[in-house]
Amino acid sequence: MEVQEKKVAQVAKAMPSDEGPSRPAWLDRLLAWPQQLKKLVHDVRGEMVHVTWPPLTEVYNTTFIVIVTIFFFGVFFFIVDMGVSKVVALILKHASS
């Protein structure tokens, strides 16, 4: 009788469990990706409700200020660069004499 019980125990061990075949962790993460993307989109839509957008006139005004500031600093650094290059040219001219 003991031999039969051992054989039954061996067969029971060899049978697949009810949990199903185990998958690697990377496959679980890959298969979870669509659900995570769906949750992300849902969360983003929920947060966008709380965003306060500026009026269009404020957007135009701040854009104009940024463009004028960039132009001003472009001209300023051009003038400074020209001045520094003239000074360096004079120093090199006197040093080579």
C-alpha cells in the first residue's frame, strides 16, 4: 500500500497546479502596460480640469514681452561682443609690435 501512496504523491506533484503556468516578471509588466496607460490618461484628464488657463490677451502680451526682451539682449550682446573684440584686437596689435 505504501508504494501506491508514493506513486499517487508523485503523480500529484507532477500535475499542474490551478494557478496556471507562471510567467516571467517582464511579461507581467509588459502585459500591464495598456492598463497603466489607460490609468495615466484618466489621471491626466482629471488633473486638466483643475488647470486655470490664462486669457488670450495675457498670452499675447507676455509673448510680445519675451520677443522684445530677446531682441534687446541680442543687440546688447552684439554690441558688447564687438567692443570686446576691438579691445582684444588692440591688445594683440600692441603685443605684436
